Amino acid sequence: MKKITLIITVLMVAATIFTGCKKFVDIDTPKTELLTSDAFTKDNSATSAVLGIYANMLNDRSFVNSGITIYGGLSADELLPQSQDPLLMQFQQNQLLPANSNVNSMWAGAYQNMTQINTCIIGLEASTKLTASIKTQLLGEAKFARAFTNFYLVNFWGNVPLVTTTSYTKNTTITQSKPADVYAAIIADLKEAQSLLNETYPTDGHARPNKWAATALLARVYLYTNDYANAEKEASAVIASGTYGPLPSLNDAFLKDSKEAIWQLLQNNNYSATNEGYTFQSSVPYGYVDYSLTKNLINSFETGDNRKTAWINSISYNSETFYYPFKYKDRGDYDAPVKETYIMLRLAEQYLIRAEARAQLDKTADAQADLNIIRERAGLSNFTGTGKTILLAAIATENRHEFMTEWGHRWLDLKRTGQADAVLSAQKTTMKPSSVLYPIPQTEINLNNKLIQNPGY
């Protein structure tokens, strides 16, 4: 990994990320400072250090803040770039090159934030001067953030360095870990986060993870590792917590006060739209879009599915109609305070995780009930098909439409179920089996010769 001088912009923590929220502790006067061990000798500076993780996530448009959605959507069968940018076309055609600067930015962004996360974990664990309850909360948040970052690293690249130190020397000579080992580390971090975090949120809103955020991500991880009994158990705990739901209307799902939001990042200020809201609509006032939805996706919706009208918009130019994502409806025109926040985890996924886990466990009726909660909100009739294969296919279709252009769900779902090559090669002649993993950036291999390139690159 590249050597990183850790700078936290506390300004983004105290003055922007939690604007309008009650303070968890009194934060130092906003300033830019080096993140050193001294940051973990006081409650306020330690809190600022951990909140800086979320500031980094918001600043990182290559990975967390829309990068995963855009690049995953291009790699799957959701998005088309209208600019024909060769770097973007490599994603859309599943012909990435190790020198692709966007791939490099994704990798670098993830590991830059990982360095800050590990700095916080190491500093918090060593600290003897923090209030016990604050130390516990902050450590739980940092462990959760590390698990979240590692989840996307392992899913996009497969064998990845499992970084737990901030040592430049060690991190530039580290070898890759197998996915099973990365997942084991993710599960360990999430279980610890569960034990450290409270059920309630430490501040107003859901901008800082609580126990249920860790539980929700753990349910997903268990599903991805085919541990269906535990996936059902963890998803059920989130649903039964009483903290979320009932599911709001489609148009309210991504609002700041959404009853569906398990974890959300607040924007930089009261007038700043989500990056996805801005990206997908930035060119609309000028008569075109930067990214359009594929015809394959548009044509896949059932008649009467309200998500097609609530979460998709269209624009016509050059005698053709182009459809674009419209989950986030505010593009940030500064004419009024925005009402949306960036949704990281939401309740609908927990119902679909549990539905899939129950179907795999032959709990057909229970799986149908969960599936139909999602279908009901979309305005669709209950699914009544029988048989595991038919039910799993219906759940996969529901996942596709519920989470279109959201956090790369479609790309990851196709890969984890082993369908990526078959489904995408029918639409893209350039798709090949090795395309399911992104290449390790060549710049990183040049820096650390112990890194092994993924097959096919």
C-alpha cells in the first residue's frame, strides 16, 4: 500500500457530518491535525478521529461514496456510460486493465481509509485515559468500519491483503489472504462490534453504527458464506429489534428520517446532495445523462412494479429516450436544504436476506412471507410459486429490482451465486469467467512484489 500521511479533517466531523445532531461528546474546535497517539488520550479528540472515518468515506468517491455503485453497475447489466470514456468502457465491457486509474483509485481509497481505521483501533485499544463507555462505543464503530471495508475489498478483488497494522514497511511487503480468511476476519470484527455497540444510536439520526448495523452486515456476510442458519438468525434479530420499519413508501425510503435506514451518512452540509443524486442527475438540466440504465434492466420489471416509476426517471435527446437512476431525487441545486442522506444499510435487505436463507433451509412459507413484504411495497401481488428453485429465482429477481444501482448489489449477487458469466456473457460478448474479479492495480504490484495478479490479467 502507498505510504499515507494520516490527516483528519475534524472540520468535516464537527461542522458538517453531524450538523443538526446532538453531540455525543464535546468536540474540539474544528481544525486539521495529524492523527497521532495523542488523539486517543481525550474523549473529544478520540471521537473526532473515529468520526473522521466517515468523513473519509464521504470524500472517497472512487470507492465508498458512489464508486462501488457506478463501477459495480457498469460491470453488471445495470449501467451504460454515455461518454464512451475508455476507462469506464473497460468496466462496462468487463475488460479491465491493471493500469486502469479508476481501479487504482478504488483500491487506494479503500486502503487509505483502512489505515485510518487501523490507527483508530490500535490507538483505542492501547488507550487507558478514555471514558470506558466512549472507548467501547468508538472501538465498536472502528471494528464495524473495518469489516465493512474488507467486505467490499474481498468481493471486488478476491485474494486481498488483510491489513491490521499501520506499519508502512509491513503493509508494502504483505501477502494476500484467501477469501475464506478475509471473511473470518470480517465475522470476528462484526461479532466484536456487536458486543461493543449499544442498540441505541450515540447521536441523533443513524449516522454512526449501532449494534443493529453490525448485525445487519453480519447477516449479509453469513448469506455470502452460505451459512444460512446464522443469516436467518441475524436478519431476524434486526427485524425484530423494533428500531426500524414498517417499510416506508418508495419515495420516502432514502429520506433523512427514513424508517428503513439502518446506517446512513449525513452529507457535508445542509445543502449538499448525495453524490449519487448529483452524479446521476448532474447533466439532466442540460438535456442528457452521464449514465443510463440498460434496456435489459428496464425491460425486466413486472407490469405494475412501482419501483420502475418511483426509482427511475427518463429524458429524451437525439430522438431517443434514456432512463437513469432516481432513488436519490435531489441533485444539490442549493435552492433548499436537502432531505436525503446516503443510505449504507437498509431494512429491505434484511427481509430479502432472510427470505433467501429460509428458502435455502426449505422454510418455503416463511421465505414467501418475507419476499412478499418487499413485493407489497412495490405494488405487486403476492408470490405464490412453490419449489426451492422457483422461489430462489424470484428472490434474485426481487433483489435485482429492489437494489438496482445501489452498492453494487447486482454485480455481487451474480458473482456469489455463480451466475455472472452465464448471465452477462449473454449480453456482452466481451465477458469472460475471469472478469468476475477486478485486477490488482499494477501500481500496487510494482510497489509490493509479493502481490499476485488475479487470473486473466
